[in-house]
Amino acid sequence: MQPKQAVGPMKKEPVKVREQDALKRAASFDEVVLGYNEEEALREAVRCTQCKNPACIAGCPVGIDIKKFIKEMTEKDYKGAYFTIREKNDFPSICGRVCPAEYQCRKTCVFTKKGAPYASEQAINIHFLERFVGDYGMKNDLQIPSTKNPRLSKYKVAVVGSGPAGVCCAGELARQGIKVVVFEALHKPGGVLRYGIPPFRLPRDIMDFELDYLKKLGVEIVTNYIVGKAKGLDELFKEGFSAVFLGLGAGVPSFLGIKGENLCNVYSANEFLTRVNLMSAYKFPEYHTPVNIGKAVVVIGGGNTAMDAARAALRIQKMNAMASNTTIMYRRTEVEMPARRLEIEHAKEEGVKFRLLVQPGEFIGDENGFVKKLRCLECKLGEPDSSGRRRPVAISGSDFEVDCDMAVIAVGLAANQVLTRVTPQLKTDKYSDVIVDQNTMETSVDSVYAGGDIVGGEGTVIEAMGMAKKAAAAIIERLLRQ
Amino acid sequence: MKILKKEILADIAGTKVVKLEVSSPDIAKKAQPGQFIALMVSDKGERIPLTIVDADKVSGTITLILQEAGLTTRLLGKMSPGDSLYALVGPLGHATEIKKYGKVVLVGGGVGIAEIYPVAKALKAAGNHVTTILGARTKDLLILEKELKAVSDELLIATDDGSCGRKGFTTDILDETLNKGVCALVYSVGPIPMMRRSAAVTSNYKVKTIVSLNAVMVDATGMCGCCRVTVGGKTLFSCVDGPEFDAHQIDWDEFVKRNRIYEDKEKHVCNLNKL
């Protein structure tokens, strides 16, 4: 806790959000953060000083009028607050749960100390307020009235990918009366929200509610369908689609490139989390997809994916009556970890161990090809690199071994290339991300737009939605011009 | 995703091979030899890859052939015409490079015979001289003999017990065939030991050899890396970079081990389900 000190006119302490007990929750996949009730939400909302020039709004990738929605909350006008958020954000219940607010709106909140790497604890808990309002809207079935434009009803737009960017774009277009068909490769929609984010962070009923809303708008979601395989972009246009939005995502796992990485039980975070989240492997054998779980699990990385993987692994250990032994291994220190601060705290509370300033060197296996040990090197921090974070430097001669009968590699993701590989006219950059016009999100192919992680690499849900909105606006403008 | 036809191709001594015709017009339209699909039998099922053995653009159906081995294939074997798969996606993976090579030898073992059939058909149509070598434990487990005969210039058979063709291994016949004359390409699909032996045999003759790997997959679209395989010192994904690879470049030891990651769990779940 930070010392009680008067920062500006604020006197009250932030309202702590209610959470499930750490020991209990670590043995289940139920949601960890329980959220604010009305009284708590109001207490937190009145902490907002309603700055004359609110910096929080600029910190939000989609520019939610944070000041206004918090004001409406203090007036108990939750409906008004909901619509204020919905003007910019289609999925407040999702973003209120997964937004890294401490790096965005809360970081620019007046209560965050200048130059801090992330939001101070005193910063208004904007994300918890958003979640409260989003859940209120969901419970009361508040829906944005669609403003169907008769001039647009004759058009059909295809959306490829049903992750945050795809569903956001689909919603924007459908509300204007455009017929939207979303194509999803997997058997369930949601993209990374479904396969990447565990239910203990984002309960499936929340996601399903938001997806159902799309269906109510008339959006057709076609699962088990790979554009680029079952159908090409040109065929979509031939079938009468007027535009295509690509929300392909960054779903290709990066590996470390070290020895022994292909040993059994060395997982990419994507594989481990897909098995657990999408395929419900934690309920094996009721669900048929297996996942192995080690006695000594090491998760490599310091982002949200690493936290998710470690916390999921720890849960499966506990659910199988094993001693919890899951360690996050990261080359830098906790300050440089890109994960949400809340996830780091939660992981620690649940019993995930942290081994910092350590770099993996080699996985060592047994005679059956299963990983048994991990050889590592100690690191120290050197000069800042291109990301602005201090570069980890391995200390030679500091080799040591740790027990590791399962490892999860969570060191980043790259662009999905199934479609771009077969569509050479779609220009990509050196990372295989799709190149777009920053103003319209249009790609090098006429009438094909893109947004989300396939543009500019791994980002947040809200950033993906921001791009999707921009693309949707450009698509609408173009169709109105036709 | 509806199963339209089902045929039991073989059913002896605990080994059952089933052929399914499934409705899937868009996949049927695009499927090429060498490609595969991923499917789920139920909402609680796992995703498994299966080769597209045949595709009929007109009727909009694809043909799958499977040998009951793990839980999912056994559940598939219990499905009937009229039933629907829970999920079916494809066509996945790269197609076989079909062109005129000259003389080609195809080796199919067990249910792998199903995989070489579309390739043999396409290679024959491209003007190649096709020699097909089929192998099975016993005569009654030999599948697609008639179909392959129709698309091969020469058909040779080996069975473990000698009940059909030669008693012995396909790779013995492969060795003799290569010894007899020049061959431009060997295409081998079957149990891992057979593919591996094929590679060993053909490396003596320096013949380009392609195998189609049956790696463990989850999404089968390049997102999980479960199916990774080392080829020529590089880690590749079977699902999007394969499933076919140069047999001489594969790290077979690693592949054998990676294919057994879930062996214990598979046995456990089959026992539980009394399958």
C-alpha cells in the first residue's frame, strides 16, 4: 500500500475490488475478480475529481468519455453511463475485465505520479467501474438501438476472424443495417478471448452474451470455416460481398530457439491455453482433449499470456491433488514485466513462484524424450533496448539447472498467415503483419480492410476494437458513396 | 458435416477400418490430394486430423478412412449415416506436388493406404508410371486394393503373415523395386516405422522421398505448434508447413517420441469409456 497522502483534492482511499479467496480460487477456473457492488462502485466513482482537462480519455485507445460516464455513475444514471461507454466501446464487460488499464487510462489519470511506468494505486479504478457499468447493461439488457440506414441494407460484408477486432467490426456494420457474415476457423467464436484468455479472467457466459448480441443484430457467424482454404478473398467478392474485414489475429507462437525445445511437455503458451481454454482439457476425461501437467512447471515469459498459463497450470496441479509448483521465469525484473499488474499480484497470491533475471538456456530430456530439467543463466539488466526496457544480459558462468518436467513458452506471438500466404496481393511487412492505410485501415487490396493484431502485432483487446471501428467507419463511408 | 455413407472396410482381431462419406461441399470443392481436415465428434470431443481420401465436387462430399485407435477414432467408428460431426474444417495443409516425375513408387501401409490413394490417382493422371506397394498385417486388413490397382501400372503387396502377396515388409519390395531401375520419386505413408524404413531404403538410392506425417494436432491451422517436427534442422509445423516432408530430412527419433506424448492419457480415456 502507498502511504496515505493527499494527492490533489482526493482524500479517500481507492475502493478495493472484491475477489475470491486466493487459496480457494486457485483450485478452480471460476472468475477471480468479483467486481464492485453498487455501493462500492459509487464510492469509487466519487473519488474521481472530474478534471477540467481529463487526461484519462486520451489514455483510452478508443477515447471513451471516462469523465462523463463516471459523472453519470455518481448520479446513479447507470443507463446513461452504459450508453456513454458504448458510444466508443461495444464490449464494456469484456474490456472492464481484460483491459490493461494501468498502462492506459489509469496511467494518465491525474492521481498517477508523473513518469511512473504504470498507474499508481491511487489512480481511479476506471476498469472496475467500466465492468460494473457493462455488467449492469448486460443484466438489464440495455442495447444500443441500431440506426439502420436503408441505403446500406443491400450490402453484404464479410468479416474474417471472430476475435475482438472481427466482432467489433461486425457489430458496427450490422447496426447500420449491413448484412454481415463472420467466418471463424475454430469451432467456437471469440478468437483469442476464447482460446487465449482463461475463464477465471473472462467467464464464458460474459463472452457468450456479447456474441449473442451480435446474432441479435442479425450477424451470421460461420464457424469451422477458413477463408484462404475453403474460399479465397476473390470468391467472397464474386459471391456478392462488397467489402471484407480481416481480423486474423496474431496466433502463431514464437519459440525460444534453444536446444531441447521440441521435447515432450514443452508447450507453446498457445497450445497449452488452447487445450485448456478452448478444449476444456482441465476437465479431461469428461472432455476428450488431454493436457499433461508437470510436477515442476516452468513458464517462460513476463506478459499476460505467461500469467494466464502459469495460473492455469497451477490450477490443474491443484485440481489433480498435486503440490502446486509453478514458476514464472523472466529475463528482466518485475517492473519490466509487460503483464497487467493485477495478474502479477493474482499469480503471486495463488502461489505462482517468480524467478526473475533468469534466461533459459537448454531443455534437458529423459530417454523417452520428455523434458526433465532446464538449464538457465542468471541475467543482469543492461542498457535500455528499442522497447525502452533495460536489456537483460546473461552472466557467463552463471549456469544452473532447475527441475522442469513441463514448460510453457510464452514469449510472444506472430501473425496468422493462413490467408496472407495464399493471397500475395495482400501486402505484408517484415513481421508478416498486414499493411494498411492508417486512416481507413484499408489494405493493399481494394475493399479489403484489416485491424487488430494482424495489423501492427500483438496489442490489447481495446486497441483491436479501435482499429475495427475505424475500418467499419471507412467501410460505411465507402458504401454510402457507391 | 452430415455422414452420408459408412462402410466397414476391415474388422478383424480388434482392428477396425471404417470409411465415411461426409457432406461438406466447400471442402469438397477445394480439396486436393495430400490435404486433410480436422474434426470433432462432439462438443466435448478433441480435434483430430484425417486425410481427405477422396472429394466429389458434384455431390459435395469428402471421403475419410480411419482405423479405430484412440478414443476419437473409436467414437467415429460408432457413428452412423445421418449423424453429424460436431466440427469439420478444411482443407488443411499443403497439397502434394503433382507433376510428371516419370517413374514413381508409392508405398502405403495399413490405414496409410488411404492417404496414398488420392496421390496415386493424381500422379497417374499426370502421366507418371506408378508402382504401388501396399502392406498390411494380413489379407483382411488390406484396404483399397481394387481402387489402387485401377490407378497403378504395377501393384505389389506384402503382408506380415503372407496371406496376400509377399510375406514380409513393403520396404523389402521397395528395395528390390529401386534396385531394378531408376525412380524419380518415392511417396510413402503408413506407420512411422514403415515411413522411417522407407527413408532408410531410399537414401541408399538417393531417391527423393516424401512422407505424410500424422502428427498430434489441436487447432491444425498453425496456432499451437503441437505438431512441430524438425526437418533439416529447422522446426516446422506439420499442419501448415506439411503434412508432407522430405523423409531424409526428418528427425525421426524426435517425431516418434512427440507422437507418444499423450499415450497414457489416451489409454486411460479409452478404458474409462470401455472402448
